[in-house]
Amino acid sequence: MTTRKTALAALGLAALLAAPAAAQVPIGSLAPGGVTIQGQVTDVFGNRFVMQDQTGRMLVDGGPARHQRLDIRSGERLTVTGRMEENGFRAETIRREDGREIAIARPPGKPHRHERGPDRRGPARHAAAIAPEAATRAVEAAGYRAQGAPQRHERHYEVIALNPRGERVLVRVDFEGRVFRETWDRGRGFDIRPEEAEARRLAEAAGFRLTGGMQARPRHYEVEAVRADGQRVRLHVHAEGVRHVEILR
């Protein structure tokens, strides 16, 4: 299951017959096609925001900020016309409570790769990035439960989280608040190494008494320790805990 499909399932959106263009429907009953939704903004991630009504929640895409910067604020009540797509609700017009209407500008010609769908290489670099706490909110709005602080990389944030199925995953969030990839831990460990203090905490929580310094490896730390029975060991400590114990003679 792709990350975008997971996010939609986590928000509890029913798959019903497509509504006529510009027909107002409850958020919880959205289906592919042109529709109008109304609701209150609960979270804002640049040009993307979460709207909620009595039936459910929806992540709305207001287009890339580099083409048009929206000024949507949490708590606003909006009427949005657009289309339901695989990665959320793509806005075409936004009407505020005072009657002002915003037409969403789309770049001419070839669409940006965010708008073409999933891209294995990740999103392009952005001049401005959302704050780490906004990345955490974006992950949780997509249906995940964050398990640690976001780690910033050149093009995105990475957050260790539990997906809606309870699986431990590494979630990537771009600098506009888009969750664009989920990596499932298949026993090989994540691609990021934990902080040294966190690795030390994980090892001690597993019942080991550390006797040496942490040796950094690409994806884990190695450290000598003593087991509860007094046996000297060398540990491999990954982001998810102690993954290998080597007996020392």
C-alpha cells in the first residue's frame, strides 16, 4: 500500500460514487470527481491544510507555494471546490467566510513532479522549509503516530512512526508538508542512526550495563557491555533497539 493510500485510509474516507461537479458533499463521503466541500481548518502546512466537518477530515492541496502562497489559517471555515485524488483533495477554488474567492494558480506546461504522483527520488529542494513541529503534525494528520523528533535532511524530514496498521515505519515529509514515502522496517534497520544518547538509553533499557564508548557505524552503534548474567558482550544498537549481541571471550 502506498503512503498516499495509507494516509487516505487513516483519515477514514469512504469510497462512494463520484458526485456531480461542484456538488457539496460531506468530507467523509468524498469520491473521485469534481466536488465542493465545506469545513473548518484544523492544521496548516504551507499551502496544504486539513479541513474537518462532522463526518471526517481531509488533507487539501492548494498547489506549490512557489507559484502562489496562500494565507490559510487554522480555525477558518472554508468552502473549497476541487477534485478528490489519490494523495488528497486538490483545490481549484477556495472561498472564505467573507466571500473572497481564491483561484488556485497552476504552473503552465509540464506539471511539477509532486503533482504527477509518487517519485522515487523524492521532492526537489525548496528555498524555505516547514518547522520540525509542522512536519510532525503533517505525519500525524496523515494517520501516523510519531515516535520521535523529525530529522532534517537536504530535501525532506524523516520521522519514525507507527502507521495505521501498527507497523514501525520511517516516514518522509517534504518541506511543504507532504508525506511522500513510507519505509517499512523489514529487520534491516532504518537508514538513519539514532543519536548516541538514545542508543545508550536503548541498550540500558534492554538490561545491559555499558562498559565502553559508542563506536559509530553507518546505521548503528557498536558498544561493549555486560549482560545481566555477567557475560561480556558487544552490542549493535539500531534506531529500533539492540539488534545483535556478540559474546566476547
